[in-house]
Amino acid sequence: MKTDSVARVAPATRRWLLANARDALAKALQTPAPPLPPAPDDPILDEPARMFVSWHEGTRLVGCIGVLEPRETVREGTRRLAVQSGLHDHRTPMPAATDLPRLHAEISILTPPEPMAERGLAEIAAALVPGRDGLVLHDGAKRAVFLPVVWNSLTTPAAFVTALCRKAGIDPQVRAEHVRGERFFAEEFSEPH
């Protein structure tokens, strides 16, 4: 997978990865799912990737878990993260098997995070491009990530950065000048809902 730009996942591969995520969660919930079709002949499936899998019920987030370091292939990561985000995101209640038909999966494949030259929350917020940039904020051992899709609900850089500080447990009033950022991009695709 290219590391300098967002990978372009073919439409057939996107559909299969979403079906793969649904199949994994259905098996974990011990409920039937449509048969998983054969995987497309696409080398991206066997490449390590930084990725997140999210589950939504309408606009409500059911779970979102991912990795910023590529340890698994796209094929393996999709299955594991589909189960982790569907059943083990501590921020949200675990869905029941009967909820599965109402859930839709979203997959994000990320570029490597690049350190931002800007220092402190004000400079980081000013450098962000809404709708495009994903962000990792760091302050010592505290760290949190927002995917670019979060811009759908937090539409201004100030709101985006403030909410990410809250997620990381960073006090923006006290630590604003100490925070460092890493920017990344993501290719996101989801099941229809």
C-alpha cells in the first residue's frame, strides 16, 4: 500500500471487505449472515495496513477500534477489528445479535501519521483542513485519534481539537502549548444505511 497518499481500494474490494466485516461480527454474535463471497484477486488484501472499523446504527456510533501501526493484513485486520469494535468498545453498550441487521460497517484505511510542524493547540487547529485531515494528539503519555469522518459532526477546527483533547484527557487550558499533533489521511467506505 502506498505510504505517501491514501490507497485507492477498488469497488469490488471495498464491497468484499464490508461483507468480511459483517461476516466476522455475525459469527462472533453467533447469528446467521449472508454467505461471504470469494475474495477478489487484489494484492491490497494481503498488505499490512493502518485501519479502523466502525459500526453505526443510523447516526449513532456503536463502536470504533483500529490500529495506527500496520501489524495485520487488510483481510485479517478487517475481521479482528470488526469484532473488537462491534463487541468490545468500552465507550458504548455491546449490541445483541438481533441488532446486527440495523448496523452498518465503515472501514477507514489510513496513511502513516506525519508529525506536524505546528506546536500547540492553536497552531495545530489553524493548520487543519476540515473534512480531509485525521489527527493524533499527544501530550506525554496521553494520546487520542480522530478519523477524518469526525468532521461530519465537529465541523470547525477549534471544536475538532477541543473534543480530541477531551477524548485524550488533555486539559487544553493548562497544556495547550505542550500538545503535539500528527496528521494523516484516510480512505473511508461504508455499507449503505
